[in-house]
Amino acid sequence: MSLLSRLLLCASCALFPVLPAHAAVHKEPYEINSTKTPQTIAGCLDQGIAKLKIPKEYVRHDTADNGALSVMLHNPVSGKTGLAITLRPKDEGATVQVDPNGIPVAKPWERMIERCAR
């Protein structure tokens, strides 16, 4: 198996892991209110994603005109987006919208999102 094939397989597993049912926390979109700014939360998420050694080409960032930021796990090979986290400014903080796109969010991911938002 080539290095590229192994990298794509590894990144694919990190993006779309197969989890036992009891390991899944959320499969539906949910929101968290935060006192942190969207930029602070996005920076924290980027650090957590870097620690997981997910290649940069599998992470997409978008910025909307209203100041919302999005951090998404996107598989460039399949074109599919997995976990999408949208950070909308709200008063002095942000609303964190987590959209698993039908894929269960593993507990470690949920903990990282919670830690970054709190």
C-alpha cells in the first residue's frame, strides 16, 4: 500500500470513524453557548485538530459576512463533509453549532468542542 493510500485511509478513519453505538454521543446537530469569541474557539479547535494529526487539506475554514466562522472536516478525495462546527458571534461570546452531518460524534471530539467552547 502506498504512502498516499495509507495517509488517505488514516485521514478517512479520523474523519469518518466507525464507532460502536455506545461510543456515539451526538448524531444530530446541537448548539452550545459560549462566552468566548468565535476566533478564540476556532483557534482552540485548530490546535486540537493539529494534535490529532489530521492533514490540513482535510480541514476547511469558511468565514461569513456576518462574522460567523466554520471549521469543517472535509474529505478532498470523496468531496464529503463530516463534522461541521459553525461559530456565530453572539453578544460578547458565540453560539457554537455542531453539525455531525449524520455521522456520530465520538466522545473525544465532543470533549474537545466542549473544552474549546467553555
